[in-house]
Amino acid sequence: MSDRRLKFFGWGYEGDEVAAGELRWFERTWASVLGGDGFSVTPAPRLADIELRQPRIAPPASLTAICSSEKYDRAAHTYGKSVVDLARGLARDYANPPDVVAYPRSEQDIVALLDWAGGNRIAVTPYGGGSSVVGGVEPTADDRYRGALTIDLRQLGKVLDIDTVSETARVEAGVYGPALERQLKPSGLAMRFFLQAFEFSSLGGWIATHAAGHYATVNTQIDDHIESLRVVTPNGLLESRRLPAVGAGPDPNRLFLGSEGTLGIVTQAWIRLRKQPRFRASTTVRVADFFKGADMVRAISQAGLYPANCRLIEAEEAAFTEAGDGTHAIVILGFESADHPVDGWMRRALEICADHGGQWDAAPAKSDAARDAAAASWRDKFIRAPYLREHAVARCVMRDTFESAITWDRFESFYANVKRDALAAINEITGRPGSVTCRFTHVYPDGPAPYFTYHALGEPGRLVQQFRDMKAACAGALVRHGGTVTHHHAVGRDHMAGYDIERPPPFAAALSATKRAFDPAGILNPGILLPPQPAATA
């Protein structure tokens, strides 16, 4: 973690500003997409603008050294980073902050915090980097709890052991992405789990939310990077054995991957590492038709080539990110290896691209610095998107994403139906036309992970509800047409309706029983994955 303080509202550190030129580009581009020639801007809230209710609870004397009820800490832990969160923040609505924020320095601190919360009917929100975009880190508003405690793991950020023989490391779960890679670097190994929120998200958060990284094929999910876990639950400590694979019954690691802080708090993990890549090749392929592009990447994914990057981007979205001119879809294609040149893999992939009508301009680049202009522009816009999100919401620009996964045989109808329903929802909710674009973030031999972005213009005073209505409409379309409600953004509070439909009823019953076994007082993230069911405690 940096010594700099994170913003209590928006993305990044205090003092981080979006350059005027970037904002001008943003406004110009959005005006061309949505119509009009300017935007009215709601200023970002200052901490002095925010009024918080008085804390309803106070920690015992034994915990005061690791707890805070200061205004900044409570405000900064009220929301995640979704567009709904930003819209509520802009409206100066901080009506439901945590009463206490704890920064444990050891597992023993976490045990003590959970004992206090469990004995006093206090709801607990485990907190990694706070980058949730699905309502996953905000406290419950259920008044059956006496108060709300957020447990922020940022003090648990060390790499404890590195096994260079097995290429693994034991790491505390509160470590943020950049700090993790810095600590691993002297060993020559890396995790290389680069997601959009990498800079402001934690290992424990990746595990709890079933996150997906930058690899477009193979090692896509956090599951592929976990060897064993150590978890503090209200009912005791759990530690899985450190093994490369397990055939002895259901794998306990899998129970906590995607558990979203409802069963316990992950404190440590043995993670799988890899050597830093020395050989790279990347290029951008143009294809006239998005569905031909889908056939192209399907063929690549089924050929056993396993590119690190294989992102199909629809023509309209490519134009918005200045990675294309709007007349063709693009595929950003890349290979990397620490052991051997990848020219043969790239050569075969480009043969497949040519068979599907793909075109490219130059020989593949051999380094990140040499990547072509289209790929560089798309990557820059992708990385900068979280920094611009608050500025979009401040201008009533409704730009949000929703993602899924579907088998190849159903993709075309899924794409058409989801886009149709999302466009209809924009018209109904805003009274204006908008647009919906699609790209693939990950591809598997049996199907892609389509990632949709919608664009619309909202209204001051109605923006929070408009965002909520769009989330419900889009999530409903994903599940209704056969996909998953989320491929890698977790369930949180925002996807609960879709998750309730998607999961089989016997599994829901089993999960509920598991919750009671690990968390008998029902204090951990109530309302996430399961309805809140606090136990009757004195």
C-alpha cells in the first residue's frame, strides 16, 4: 500500500486529477455518441459536504487501537466503485456508513473482531480494496443488526514465503496488486493477475469475488492461481493443505472462491507464480463482421494455442477507444512465454485469422513498447476507464458494463437478444435512444465471455434509480437468455436477483446450511449470496 490516502469518493489517491485534455476528449467523444454539445457537471463531494449519522456501536477497549469511527474512514468504506455508488456519492447520500472501521494487524485481531461482532449482533463487511462494482462492500441496512463493522485488511499485505522450486508464494490477503508484484520481483517470479482494478484491489478480494485476470485463455480465473487458503471464520480457523491438486472429496478451496466474505475472511493464500515473460508477440487483426470475428477467436481457442490476449472488440467500441475507425471489428492478439519464442504460435494463429478473412498491417510486435497503435489506444482507454467513471456520472452520462459467459452454439442468439433487450431498456428508462457494444474479455474452447457496454444519457435527480433499473434489466436479460449473471464481477447486492434464478435450488439450500455452519450468528456480509438471517443473540 502507498502511504498516500485513497479518495473517499472516486478512483485513485487524493490529489489524482484527470487532465483537462483527457476530459475534453471525453466530453467531445460522448457528445458525438449521445448527441448534444455540452454537459452540466455536478461537482464531486468534499468530505466537509458529507453528514454521517452518529456511530451506533463502539469497540471494546481491547480493540480500540485497530478501530476507527473517524469521518474519513467511515465515508471511504460506505460504498464501492459502481456507477450507482458514484451517483449516490454525488447526491451526498451517505446515509448508511459503517459505524466502525477496523484495520487488523494479525489473524488474532480478526478473531477478536468476529467474537465481538458475533456476541453483539453486529454485521461485518470484509473489505479488500473496495473496488466492487456490484454493491459488494457496502454495509447492510438491515435494522435487525445493532451496528455495522467493516474489516479492512490493508495492514495484512506481506509476501511471507516464496518457494522458487514449486514457483509458489504464501501471501497475506490484504496485499494490493502493485505491492504484491513489487515484493515478488526479486525472486524473478510474478503472479501476473492483471485486472482492470489491479492497482486498487487485493488478493483476498480477487479470491472472494471469483475475479478474472488479463489472460484471455488458460489461467483466466483466480481459481487457476490458488494452491491453498487460510480462512478465519466465526466458527474457527480453516487451512487447506498445500497441494498441486486434490482428489480427496470436494476441494475446500473452491468453497471460498467466490464466497464474497459470507463464510469467512481469507487471511493468507499460497498462490501459483510464473517466471516473467521474455518472449512476446502481439498484433491487431481487422475483421469485417463481428460474428466472423467470433468464429475466428473460437477457432484459435479450440486450436490449443492459448494466447495471453485474444480480445474481439465490436466495431463501434473500437471506434470509441480510437482502436479502429468504426468500419470493422478488431481482435487484439498476443502471446507470451518465459521459456521459448512464440513466433510459431503467432504464425499459426494468424493463419487461422486469414482463413476467416482477417487482415493486419505489419509483423507482430515483440515487446509491449512496440505494440501497434490500435492495441496501445485500446489498452490506454481500458486502464483509464475507472478514473473517468466519476466524471461520466457527474455529467449524467450513463456508461456501464455487464458481462456473462455462454457456449459457442448459443452465442449469436444470446448476443442479439441481450443487445435488443438492453437497447429497449435504455429507451424505456431514459426516454432516449442509446447504444450497446460488445467485446470478448476471455475465450474458452466451449464459449466466450461477452462483455457488454451500454451508453445512454440520464437525468439529474433520477440518475440513481435509472442506473439501478438498467442494472436490473441487463442482468435479467443475461439470465433470461441462458448466460450467467456475471463472469467475473461477483454477485454482491446488485446481481442477487439473477443469481437466485441461476443457481439450482438444492445448491442454495446447501449453501445456506454451510453459511450456518461457518457463521452461526449470521454476521458476515448479510444479504450477499443469501438472504440475511441474523441469529437471535443477546
